[in-house]
Amino acid sequence: MKVEYLQKKKLPDTPGVYFFLSKSKRPLYIGKATSLRDRVRSYFSKDLIETRGPLLVKMVEEAHSIEFKTTDSVLEALILEADLIKKWKPEYNTKEKDDKSFNCVVITKEDFPQILLIRKKDLNFEDCKYGERSLKAIYGPFTNGMQLRDALKIIRKIFPYRDEKCFPKGSAKNKNGRACFSRQVGLCPGVCTGEISKEEYRKTINHLELFFEGKKSRLIKSLEREMKEYANVGEFERAAGVRETLHALTHIRDIALIKKDIVLEGGFYIEAYDVAHLSGKNMVGVCVSIVDGMSDKKNYKKFNIRTVSSTNDVGALKEILSRRFAHDEWRFPELVAVDGSTAQMNAAKEVLASRNISIPVVAVVKDDKHKARGILGDESIVRLHKSAIILANSEAHRFAIAFHKKKRGKSFLP
């Protein structure tokens, strides 16, 4: 597909889901967007191969057309994307990601169902705590963990529900009907205090199911019908409560999702690097992956240093980066984080520049106790992703030390 096609395609500046289609109209790739126009345009940028790798470039080349479906909010786009990926299993969505590490939203099968966030890999075992037999519904997996958590916060304000910390009144763990914390802040409807019946709570669960299935119009009609029924029998307080729910549903406030919706979907991907050795001996290096503030351990990498034999951390870092970015078939990160200061940051920039790769670099500076005391690099990037950068650096240090200790232990064996 050429950029000329995009110029003829009138994409709206609204939230929604987009589809790159094959010649036979089958989805090759499905993604969500805050702005359909801006997101789809990003696939035709000159640096796509550097920011996302050759796999997405190949997808764009194979695509024959682009279609889209608008939504009223980013929240609904997030839900719809997961539902459509699960339904169609597009080739380039499954190639790019191992969805077993992603989260699913589940509804448990009990008198007062819980709404929980569980990794897909933990749902694959019959004897797990939340095996499929104990679940009423499973939604997802969702590719963006951080956005999903923000989405559930928004949804829970519209439809308060029970979670794993809320125990029904009269149960073994809550005989006295104590209010859980979520009830105290208005996010639980009162399952723990006995304020809501099984029948009324079942209505909430039905509403949530319709929302997660993308059946918003049907959900609105259901709520309008409930509101009229309450009003007809004189239960005006309940009717007013349903009216407030309707207003919240039709005026979803998802500013948090919009702020965190990044230009390229699939999660903000940071690779962090660190070196470990003991006076230059048994020198090793590592690369860890953090996606949306969560460890992506399947993509962790170890390196036995080959070209440096003395205490030359900068030289070792250059070797690691050179070997890693020689693999252009691997997805490239949106940010590279190194342990050290200006020397390490400049070394990383030098390696990337030598391969014509444009990825921002930050360096985490440590104090005497090896605690982060500052981050060098683009201030806007640091401000936006500070917690994820520190997590990535800490995880890289932990992984490097563990790898070094293991290698050092083997060197002492006869």
C-alpha cells in the first residue's frame, strides 16, 4: 500500500478502531486510536521501520485497503479492539505479540460475581483458582495493561461492582457486614454491607456484559427501560440513579486514557540495559523489556561479553547494543534506557546512529547506594515515563546481577 491511498482516504479525527485489510478483505492488523486520522498516518512515516521494526512495514506493504469504525470514546475503542482481535485473530497482531502475557477482564460465576483482572496465561489451567469453569465471562486479552487499568477505573464509576477484596455480608469472611474500602469510596454497590440484593446486582453484571461486548445501544435501551419501570412504581430515587448512570455512559470522561494513548499502539516499549562483573571478570550484560510499566520477561536477553576483558562498562554496553540492534527482525523499542551517566548515554546514541536508528536514549544516574537520583535525556520523555524508566532500570540491574552470579558460580565448578 502506498501513501497515495491514504491521501484519498478520509479518516476522521475521532476515536475508533482501524483495520488493515488484505486483498480478500480479511484483517491483517487491527488497532485502536484516539485519532483515527493521526494513528493511521503514523504507519506511513519514514521512520516506521526504526520505531516498530520490519514486521509492521511488511504488513503495510501487503495491505490492500483500510477500513475503520468510530466510537464515542477511547474507552469504547479499547474494548472494541480486544473483541475484534479475539474474533478475527489478524495475522500481524498474533505475529507481533504473545497474548498469553496480556490481561483479561473476567466475571466470576457466583451469587455476587467479582470483576477481576487476570493474565491470560493464568486462565489456561483447569486447576487454577479462576479456571474457566468458575467464570461467567472472559473479555480480552487486552494489549495495553496500563490503559486497561485506567479503563476499569472509569467503568467502575459508572457501574460499581465487587472485586476480590469485597466479601458478601454473612459470608465466612464477613459475618458482620463490614464495608470494604471500595464501598467506602463508592466503587462497590454494597455487596459487603447487604445493601444490594442478588437480583439488583445481577442487573449490574448484565450491564457490564453488554458494555464489554460492545453493545452500547442495547445497554442504553435497557437502562432507559429500567428508569421508566422505577418511575412507574414510584421509586424515583432509583430512577434518578439510573438516569445518572445513563448520563455517565453517554458522556464518558476518559481523559486519562487519551493522555496515555500513545502514537503507536501495542504499549510503550522500553528496553533497559545494564552490565555486571566483578573487577572485570565474568562480565555479562542484559536487556530487559518493559511494556506499559509492566515486565515483558519473554523478551529479556542475556549477553556474555566477548570484546571487553577489563572494567570497561561503556565498551561492554556498546557491544550489547551492537549485537541487539543487529537483529532488525525484532521489534524496536520506543525508548532505550541505560545505567550510568553521560558516557553511557552517548555510547548508546553512537551505536544507534551508526545503524541509522532513531530512538531516544535516557540514562539513569545512581547514588552511592545504587538508587536512582536522576535521569538524563529528553525532559518531556522523562517526565511522561519516569516511573517506567526507573522500573526498567531497576529490573535490568536485578537481572544482570542474577546472571553474573550464576556465571560466576559456574566458573568455580571443577
